[in-house]
Amino acid sequence: MADPNGYPDDIEDTFPDGFGGDDGFPGDRPSGLAPSGFQPAPAATAGGGIAARAMAARRSQAPDYLEGLNPEQRDAVMTLEGPLLVLAGAGTGKTRVLTTRIAHILATGSARPSEILAVTFTNKAAREMKDRIAGFIGGHVEGMAWLGTFHSICVKILRRHAELVGLKSGFSILDTDDQLRLIKQIIQAEGLDEKRWTPRAFAGMVDGWKNRAQTPNEISHGEAAAFAGIGRKLYAEYQDRLSILNACDFGDLLLHVITLFKNNPDILADYQRRFRFMMVDEYQDTNVAQYLWLRLLAQGNANVCCVGDDDQSIYGWRGAEVDNILRFEHDFRGAKVIRLERNYRSTSHILAAASHLISHNEGRLGKTLFTDISDPDEVPVAVASAWDSEEEARAIGEEIETLQTQGHRLNDIAILVRASFQMRSFEDRFVSMGLNYRVIGGPRFYERLEIRDALAYFRCVVQPADDLAFERIVNTPKRGLGDATLKLVHELARANRIPLMEAAFQLCQTEEIKPKARTALKGVLDNFARWRRELETAKHTELAEIILDESGYTEMWRTDRSAEAPGRLDNLKELIRSMEEFESMAGFLEHISLVMDRDSEEGLDAVSIMTLHSAKGLEFDTVFLPGWEEGLFPHQRALDESGKAGLEEERRLAYVGVTRAKKRAKIWFTSNRRIHGQWQSSIPSRFLDELPEAHVEIVESSSNYGGYGSYGGGGYGASRFDGRDPFQSSYSTPGWQRAQKARAAQDTVLERGSFKSSRQRKAGPMTIEGELVAKSVASTPSPYSLGERVFHIKFGYGAISAIEGNKLTIEFEKAGQKKVLDSFVEKH
DNA sequence: CCGGGACTGGTTTTT
DNA sequence: CCAGTCCCGG
């Protein structure tokens, strides 16, 4: 019985062999999915009357899962048919709507789990969504085979049709590091100067092209001629090499699927039929390729629901097109738009501040967040200033301590910075005061050297053609396989268009390489051959251990006496432990190439330090926003490179920052900042002027001279920030001067005991307004004089030729000219 | 093969 | 200023 849209009764049957079967799971029947307390509609006969059934369900008994939704949210959940754009402001329950909507689709029997496509940007978001859906429908989330990131969904599709885009199904996915090494080889092969034409720059261009779904033939004339005139050629070569390697980069995952769909209408049609409902989270972050991908799939059946917030689009620089969301109604005809503006997160002061700030942007779809909840104790958004980043860190650290003594948890506090170099002063400060913190977004587990090496071994076993992996470990640990030998292998491989491993094997059969290298190479190849045989029989975790042992890799770190070595061995153990969750080595490798998860040590109570970008989607009771200065935020480079659009993206970033706060937001700016080693006096950010006076309080002094609840100043308008010189106003008030005096006294004490802070302070041009400059170290004259003869424990005797604070330049009699700290020399 | 010295570039980041 | 990379010398 086919429905009016032509859907066959059993969709599974229309897919090629093996396509539907492996999606089978116990819960792939709508009737088994009703949430408790809700009487499910009869099992779906595909098509027909979804809305009607939903209405019927609602009439008979409002299902549990709709409880507590506001009217707009409910509308978004129940609108199943046709294109739908949900404009969900910060903290308006976006994820809840998305997950409830899926629950609703399942509960009403409108589709089976495997017929729902739900796309997110990050693995974290996908996981969260899965967890929350599991809350509704129990263990049957596993049936949501198509809930994942754009990339993981694309891989799934590509594995089935790899041959159609010139790959084999077992293709590997290169990460940025592999990608760069490959590009470097190509640039070298072209004889370009790597210094002028850096692999990184080219990788950036490739990324840009792939973000726009352009193959080498489709890039513009201008870009084809970019990169020393051979942009197109290099791009084509790169793609060619990837194909020979049977590998993809991240961008390819989308690009290949788009190519696949365009060239194979039958396959596209299958997927169009399969995906009865499509949902995209964070739609404002989609790039052109993702948009095209979605368009292709949505052509069959326009039940597309995109959720996003144009005001939170902060990834323009990596290809996201705000236009996608701004043009939704135009691109998806008859689209319904629902705005979620009721905020459940922040106080009205915070919302008012954020709304007023973002209202300075043009070209928005326009939303105004509001809340009904009124908290009699709520405080305005605070703005405070500091002399430099160290004082900023110190003041914030002290405020955090105060909050802590008042019973606030550190987990509820975050510091959100514009650029990661800002984190340093906070880390330094928090370490010295013993305040627990955690940096979000640092280096990732799978990016560590030892992990990549280990993975390269595994890749070589699973994917013998993975040249990049082979290159990486062929001489790690050292086996005496130097450049000379490898060059031979490369030449043979290139000449015959065969994988390196194969070339190496052939080379071992000849007399062309030196006996020593030959033995070593043969040893490696024999090992791989043996491990590959064991792949069939041994348990993959055990095999992994065998590989690392027999290759000498573990041994290499065991004998390494550097400080990091033990940690690296631990990481290797951890790697093998994490493999246990997977069925096979291949399955594991696939997982890690896509899911570069971070370490999470959620256990302890700690302040979070992260960039504004990585804060999107999170919330904290208290948020500190340091560094609101022109040039840093908005960032100069954003202004220079993208002009007004750049400024607006920076402003959205500011909006994201402020809206992370539930109860307290405090913004900071400093008057001096060291940039590229140079001290520069800074001007308060224009965004400060864009905050509404009525909801913002200028905090006179900071840290132990005030803190929350005892604002000194008051009565200053935001226009105060307009001045070129912030010192004229608040910096000359009596309260400020008093604070400075007290602080200067305290600094003297602090710095006597702290080598680090005195070292860091020395370079400051502390010359403005004498009294403020009473920083002990900066003004202390050096005890040494020019020409003086001194002794250094390592360099011996010498004469001072220059003095710069506590740093001396000395002409040593034996060692020549060196720069040393005065504390390391003695008078002689 | 390691390490010191020269040189370079320094916003944001996921997959 | 500082961290990462590259190149060359011992």
C-alpha cells in the first residue's frame, strides 16, 4: 500500500543489499516507542495525516513530554510537516525542543528511528541529544542511526558508495596533521618555496574550497591562479594523492557525498525517501557545502527543521554562512518560522544588556529575549578595569575566592576570553594562589605525539596503503632507516604508483639498499605482515598491545628519561583501554578519526577558563569577561580582514559571552596590554559603550576593595568609556587612588616573594601618573653598572655591556655575548 | 641524532 | 616576548 507521496510500505526493501539490514534493531518499530504515560498512535502506515494524528493524540491526553513547554516550543515540537525554522535565542530551550520533537515524531508513529536524520556540529552535541532522547524513549536511541555530526553521517553514507567517488570502502580519514604533511610533499614536489608558500596557507585554501563544495574544476579563475599561479593544479594533485592513498580529509567527507548525490540520482532518491524528517542544529553555523547537502536531501521531502540563532553565528571565519539562516524562508518555500524568545537562563539585567548590545548589528532576523522570572536580588552587569592583565587576573582571582567563601561552586564560574593567550595570566595567577581551574579546549588526547604514533601503527596494520601512517612510524623508534633509504622507497612507490609499504617490500627483494637498512626494513615489514595475520584471530586490544611492544615503541618511551615519558606511557595504556569499547581495530580507528574527544575531568570543582568560541552552548552562574579592549575585542584582525561583517561577528561573540551568564556577568578591560612583547596602552572596547546604562554598573575598584555587592562608584554613564584616556575619569577618583596606594604596598610584599611576578613586571612602561607606578621592581635601579666585571656560574667571567631592568647583556671572556638575569651573576 | 641558535609569526576551531 | 620550526654543526 503506497501512500500518496509514493512511499513504499517497506522502505528498507528499496535499499541496496546490506543497506537496511544492518540498521535493524529491536526498537525500530514505532509501536514500541511510546513514552510512559502516553498512549501511542497506531503503528504508522507511512505518509498521511501526521498532524492529524498528533492532534488526536493531544486531544485524547497530552503526552508527558509536552508538559512544561511554552506555546512556541510546543508549536515547534508539533509542527512536523514542511520546512520549519526555529529561531532559538540563547537559553530558550533549543535542545529541549529538538529532542522533544524527535520524541514526538516517534511517539506519534510518524516515522521510525532510522527514518529521522538529525545533524549536529559536534560530537558532544550529538551525544547530548542522544542522551536526552534516551530519557524519552528508553534504550531505543540506538535505532537513531542517523543522529550525528555532518561528518559522521557523511562517512556512513560514503562507506557504502565509496567506489562511486573513486575510493574504496575502507578509506581512511586524515586529520589536519596528516593533511599538512601530504600538502607539504606536494608543494615540495612542485619546487615551490615552502617558506613563501606554506602548507598551512594552502590547507586553508583547500578548506575554503571544500567549505563551498568546490572541486578543483569549480574554483574561480582567480583562485585557480592563486598560490604561485598553480592553485588549481596543486588542488587537483592533492585530491589525486588522496585518492591514491584511499583517504579523505574532513572537507572531502561532505564534498564527496555531494558529488555522489549529484552524479547518482537513484542513490540520492533512496536517501530522500529514507529521511522522512530532517533536523539540523546550530543552523547558523552551516557552510555552503552543508547547505547544499541539506538541500539535496530535502528536495524529496521537505520536512526539514532547522534550529539556530543568527545572533550566535560566530564561525564565519571558517566558512559558516549566516546567509543560510537569513535566507531560509526564501530557500525553503512555504517555510514556517517560530521564534523562541523566552529565556530560562539569565536575569533580566543580563538579558537587557545582551539584547541592547546585539541590537547594534544590522541584518538580523530580530529577536528580543525576555524573562518572566524576576529575582529581587539580581545584580546589574558589572564593568571593571585594571591596570594590566596581571592585575586583571589577580582581581578576578580574588573575586572568585570571595564567591567561594560565600558558598558558590567553582564549577559554576567561568572566565571567557577572546584569544587563548589571555588565559596565561589567569593560569599563572590561579596556580600561585592555589585556585582550581580547568582550561577547556586545550590540546586533545588524540593529538598527542605518542597517541598519533600508536594510531599510525594501527593504521598501517588495518590499512596497508596508508602511506602517511607508514612514513610516520617507519623509523620510530629509530631503526636506522634514514632519509637515503626512504628516498628509494618513495621513488619506487611513485614510479609504480604503489603504496610505500608495497614499494618497501619490493625493495627488500633487491640489492639496492644497504644490508643494514634492508634488515631493518624487512624486520618492520615482517612485523606488519604478522600483525595483520593476527588481526583475524587475536583480540584487538591485545593485538594493539602486542604491536606497541614488538615494534619497540613502548620500549622507546620506557628508556626515555625525559619528564614526559611516564605520562606518555600512561596515555598509551589509556588508549588501549578506550579501544575496549569497540569491536575491532578498524571500528576504533574510524571512531577516533571523527570523534576527537577531549579529556574531561568533570569530577573536581574548578573554575573554567576558555575562549568565547568554545563557550557557546554552555552556561554558568557567574561569568567573567576580561579583555574588552579595542584591538583585542573586537579583534583588530577581524576588523581589518572583514570590516563591518567582522565587527558584527565580534559583536555576536560578545553577545554569546554575556548570555552565558545566569546570574552574574562582570566585564573587564585593562589600560595596558602586552602584545607581541610590546606594551601598549589600550582603549576600552566600543562594545562597552553599547551596553545599556540602566543595566550596567561601573565598578570603581576591584578585588579586595569591593567585590560584588559593594560597588563604589555609581553615577557614571557608559559614555564614560568614550574617552581616549580612561585615566581621566575613574582613574583619578579618590577611591581609585586609595586603592592604588594600598595595592602598591601589597605588591611590594608580593613581589619580594615571587620571582615570577617580578620577572614579568620588569618590562612595563610604568610611567604614567607617578603615584600609580609605585611598582617596586620596575623602579628599582639595577645594582649593576655598565662595564662592571661579573662572574656567572656557567659562562665564567665577563663585563656588562647593557642593562635592561634585571636583565644584563654580558660579554663573557670564554662564552661570548649572552643575556642573563642579574640574579645569576655575582660581582667580582 | 641531538641540541643550540636563527628565524618566524602570533584570533577564534570542528570534524 | 615566546613558542614552534628549521637548519646546521659536532
